[in-house]
Amino acid sequence: MRIHLVTMPWQPLDLPSLQIGLLHALLTRTRPSDVVREYHGSLRWAEFLLERTDGLLRPADHAEVGSDSIFDGLGDWVFSGVLYGDPGWGAARLDAYAEQRGIPVDTAHAMRVHAAEFVSLSASEILAQDPDVVGFTSTFMQNVASLALAAELKLRRPGLTVVFGGSNCDGPMGHALHRNHPFVDHVVRGEGEYAFPALLAHLDAGTPPADVPGLCWWEGGTSRANEETRRVVAPRDMASPDYDIWQAELDASPVAEYVRPKLVVEGARGCWWGEKHHCTFCGLNGSAMAFRAKPGEQLWAEVDRLVRRHRILDVVTVDNIIDMSYFTDFLPLAADSGWDLLMHYEVKSNLTTDQLALLARSGAVHIQPGIESLNNRVLDLMDKGVTGSRNVRTLRDCADLSLTCTWNYLYGFPGETAEDYDPVVDQIPALVHLQPPGGAFRIQLERFSPHFADPALGFAERTPAAMYGHVYDLPEAELTDLVYLFDTPPRGIGGRTEERLARAVADWRAGHAGSTLLMESGADGSLLVHDRRRGWPARTHRLDGWEAAAFRHLGHGRSGPALHRLLTEEGHAVAAGRLTEWLGACVSLGLLFSDGRSYVSLPMRNAPVGTVTGDAGADTEAVAR
């Protein structure tokens, strides 16, 4: 059998498709007599735009319309006119949507005029290889480009078998995609390692695939959806991806000079935290929450093989959360390897300083710790299992270790109040030296999240997100099953509180560069804290005696009573009232952050002494007189 695996725009140009890499490796192992080819449509689209526009539309524009616009549907809209056979389809609706929200759409319009020709060219290139089966993988905004190409392929060659799979096909989304697009023969819902080979075996035999769990297929003119299975793919069956074709095509592409390629690896699937405490807003794991992880030695062998084969040191892990056992096996192997790796990892925000340090030594330079908020009550509403002070400590430790920390400040949770936000917003100026969030964003209702599954949590009213109005020509009832994002009446804060949060985060982002708050130990046991933060007076604070001891304890975060007990046990005779007064003074000076339950120190600790000496004209003073 001749099988063509396809990934269409808007796969990021610097990343190979993990799904294509896994499926190719899987088919090589399970069906060695098949001929497997790949079509990297996202890369071809970027090349096509470069050529057709004489370099005016470049890979940066590809990212703007693709990765940067997933909540506005621009990438899907670019190809919707091709899917519906009307170059002007949805244009007026997009323009009205864009004007209402103040988003730029000129680049998307400039790309759309080339979409039909590109889809035609792609169909010709694929059919020239005479495939029996074309398999599309679809995630985020890959649906419409994939559907447009699938329709063209079936129009030209009706006997071709078209199969869809990927995150956009999970659960009810897969059945809706299938029944509304008759040119799609089969949709694999959920993980494909077991289902896809089983489907191919039925195609070989010419038998109906009624026993393939989760599969959507046509019985006459009726769309059938087999019952989904609870069985998940075991770690031993997670292949090591094959990226040979991707690299060869990228190396030969004019796009190569615009991108820095990275390798994509997978150590685990599911979420061990979500199995017990599913974060209320998160729908990322779809129908496969069960956590599974490859042994650390196996993952390291895979990374080592890929790095040696492709000569690429940037490694992106797609695990939704790191397997904690990797701190004893995988990460030490990476740290001791001698490779100058540059890794990305998603982690939980309660890692210890030592664990973060091991991540840094292993080559992790970019982590996504899921901080989301700095307020305890809002974090409890999310079911995050962490406190505001611990999140701030994570930001501080990441800054100490030169770990880039990506996060967003989320709000809009049912039950939150202005009183939850005001104390945090008041303290945000003190955090200006730490990694700011990407922005402050109201949460959107995601399919598969607890908010979606249980309307009683506060989002009983929901409709498909407005962006889908300029993406799909389908009735709302079908969109309700097809799409991932939903609009709801706003919950939680609004008005002045929302404006204060947005302004504080914007100021944080604007003032971060060049802001420092650095601490060093004096020879006499004192502590010197050098404040060079934007918006704060340039000065050096000196802490002596019990104040220095207390400040050192607060590096780990402590409540007032717990700190008092520690100081008493160490022989520091300080009254509880005096300690409370001192803690308040330190918060006012922006040296400590308080979440209402505990305090954590804000200065970075591991900067070289040469970077923390006082500037000319800066005052040195005790913290509390």
C-alpha cells in the first residue's frame, strides 16, 4: 500500500510534525512493505508565498497568521474560500470581527488570494506519487487547509482513501468533521497508534472497519462513529519519531534561512496532576488524561539519537507536564551528556530550587510552569494546587537560573472578586525584575475542560466562539460538536479591577528590561539588597541580626507564625508584633511578596557580586528603623 502522510498549514515552520514522525516510524515497524511518503504542506506554503510575492510574505508572516492568531481563526479563514469554492467567502464577516476586536487582518487577506493555487499545486504534487491512502493530521488551525486539500484530492481521484486524525478529531469533534465532509472517508478519534494500523488492515482486506475503536466511517451514505475506547497507548508503543524527510526538505528549502529548526520529542502523555485535580479551565488533554511516560533512559536514548542524526541541539518536549521521575533519570543523563542542549519543558510551578537547577544544568532554557495567577483563592478556583507565594518563588528562582519562564495571567473565573485581585495588583510593581506574563487574558471555555463538562461550575451558557463564524459554513448545532473554543457571558472580575490588572501587567512588561533586585551577603553576616528596579528609588537595603536571618528563611516562603517559630528556635528574641511590623515594612519596600498566607523574598540570589555593587548616588539604609 502507498500511504501519504500530510501536515498542512499552520504547522510551525521551525518544528517537524511529531504526528507525522510518529506515524511514519509506526508504519515502518508494523507495515514494512508499505511505501510511506510525507507532504510538509506548511513548509511548502511558506515557500510558495515567498515565491509568489517576491519575498513580501515571509515566514514571520506565516507565524503571525498561524501560531499567533489561533484565537481569531485567521489561518483557517485563509483557506475557507477554497473549501467553499468562493474566494470572497467570509471576508465581510472577518472584517467586521476584526474591526470589533481591533486586530490586523491585512496579512491574512494578502495570503488568501494565493490559497486556491496552492491547494491545486499540493494536490498535483501528492497525486503524482500515486497514493492509495492520504492521511491528514490536524491540530489547532490545520482543519480548513486540510479539508480544502482533501476535497480537491477526492474530486480529482474519487477512489483515493482520505483519513483524518489529530487533536482536532478527538471526541465529538471527529464525528462532526466526518459527517459534514463526505469527502473524508475515515476519521481516527483519539490516539492513532492502534487504530490507524487496524484501519489499514481493513482497507487491505476490503472489510468494513466496524471493530476499530473510535473510528468514523461511511456505511452507504451514513456516517458511523464507533464507540471510543478507554484503552490508551502504552509507553512501550510510543515510537521514536522519524524526521529524515522533514530535515531533507527543510535543508533544501529557501525557508531554511528564516528559521532555527528544533527537534520535537515526547516523553509522556496525559497529566498526572489532572488525573486527580483537573485544572478547571484546561482542555488540552482531550479524552486521554491518563498519564503515561517512557522510562527516562529510553527518552534520553531517543533524544541522543535525534541530536546526533540531525545535528540540532534545540529540543522541544511536548509533554503537558514533566514526569517527576525524570529528575532522577532523564535529566541527570542530559546534564552529564556533554551536549549543549537548549530544551523546552512544561512543568508544575511548585518545583524546588534544586529541581529547577537540575533543569537548567540539563539544558533546559525555557520552561512553562503553568503559573496563571498569584492569588491563592483564584488558584484554588482553578484547582491548581499551588499558592501565589510559591508561584512568585518560581519566577524568582527561574530568574536566578537564567531560565526563561513563559506564562500568562488568567482571570474570569466564576466566583472571583475584586478583593482577590487588589492585593496582588498593588504588589505587581515590586515584581518588575521578574519574568512578566505574556499578558492578562480572560479565560475562554475549552472543550474537555471541567468548566465545559460541568455547566454548574459557572458556564451554563455557551456558544461556539465568534471566530468560527468566518471559518465554517455550518449551522450552530454542527459547530457545537465540531469546535474546541466557546464564548460565554463573562464571569469573575470586570470593570475597574480588570482595567487595573491589565494596566499593571502592561507596566510590568514595559519595565522589566534593565530592572534588577539583587542580594549579597556581607562579611559580617548582614545582607545587602541592591534595588535598581524601574519605578523604585535606587538604593541598597541592609539587613542585620534577626532581620537577616528572617530574610534568609523567607527565600523558601514562610507564614508569619512559622517564621516566628524558626527565629525563636534559633535564639532570636523578637516579639511577634515586631516581626509582623517588619514583614509589613518589607512588603511596602517591595522586598517581600505576600499572598495573605505567607511571605516570600523577591531579590535574586545568585548574581555575581560585580553586578550588585551600589551605583553612585544610591542610598544605603536599614529596612526598618
